[in-house]
Amino acid sequence: MTCWYEGPLAAFDTETTGVDVETDRIVSAAVVVQDAPGARPRVSRWLVNPGVPVPPGATAVHGLTDEHLQRNGRWPSPVMDEIARELGEQAGAGRPLVVMNAPFDLTLLDRELRRHRASCLDHWFESVPLRVLDPRVLDKHLDRYRKGRRTLTDLCAHYDVALEGAHDAAADALAAMEVVRAVGRRFATRLERLSPAELHTLQAVWHAAQARGLQAWFARSGSPEAVDPAWPLRPELPAAA
């Protein structure tokens, strides 16, 4: 029987105006589907005119300028619907979804759906469950004592995965998928008996523990930064009184 990391996978990634999931916007996104390791990936791309200025710092990361997005990007409303629909179709086809640092990209998409569609991401997974594989959570749990950062670039270097065109949504999605396959192979004795559904549940527990550890480290360092333990999607903030 083929292990999940040698089978069909989909991957999702975004580029954005910033790092605040509640206020920042998606400017590009991609879903990459691969039926088996080494198979030619199928890529769906979206370019979005977010309707707000793109800060120079964000442009410096992904290279997408206001002018380019205004000329070539589409309005957010139909794009967010198409992305959510595509993720729902991948879940319906039984493909686990690879998302690097899932609470960031999935929460951003959820907030964009609420903002532009009066909808939410959960709506698309009421009948078919979303099964997420997050390379950051998996690697941090399975190799927890390794020193160093765990960005996508770092994980690609550690697992000998090529990352060409970093901070392009499609390139990052494909690289995250290859990292997940590499993690699966390296830790096969611990992962091969677990289904993607079981791993989805376990990652929520692992991420919460990782968040508690990071929060404790911040407290010892005197930092007021808060770490959200929710995974793979952060709950909607309560409306301001």
C-alpha cells in the first residue's frame, strides 16, 4: 500500500501585503497538485488587485508592485471564491493539502472570504474534511531538538529540496510539498502507519504544544508577543464592542 507521502498531494501558498492575518490582503496565490513524486505538477495561479496599497517592504519580498497588480490583478471577490472552491475540490478528491505555516495562509484566506464574500473557509469543508500537512509543524515535532530557524528556505536546505523562485506562490507551494514528502521518508517509521486524517488531528495538538513553548520563551525574554495555539485556522476575533 502506498504511503501518503508517496501518493497524491496538493499544496497551497499565498503572497500578501504583510503578516497580519486580520488586516493584510492576498496579492497572489497558487494551488499545486501532484499525483506522485516526480510527476509533473498541475498549477493554478491567481493574481489579485487587493484594493489597498502594497507596502514597499512586501514588494521587496515578492516583487509585486501596486502598478503591476492594478494592471494585471483581478478583484478579490471572485478570486477568493475560486481559491476556496479549488481547495474544496482537492479535499473532495482525497488529496491532503500541504500548507507551510498553515495558520497564516488559511486564516488570511478565511478573512478575505469574510471580507469579500460574506463567507468563511469552513463553509467549503462542511461535507468533506480538510486534511492539512504543515511541514513546519511536522518538522518541529519530529526533530524538535535541532537548532536553527525553520522557515521554508531553511527546511528546503535541511531536507535537500530545491527552491527556485522563492516567494513566488507556486514555487513555495511546490517546495513545501517536496519538504513534506522528504519529512515522510526520513521519519517513515513514525509516520507511515498514520493516515493524513490522523496526522491532521495530531498536528493540532503538536502545534498547540509548540505555541505554549514559544510563549513561555517570550515570557522569559520579557516580550509581550502573543502566540496563537490554534491550527490550522485561527478563530475569528470577536467583534469590537
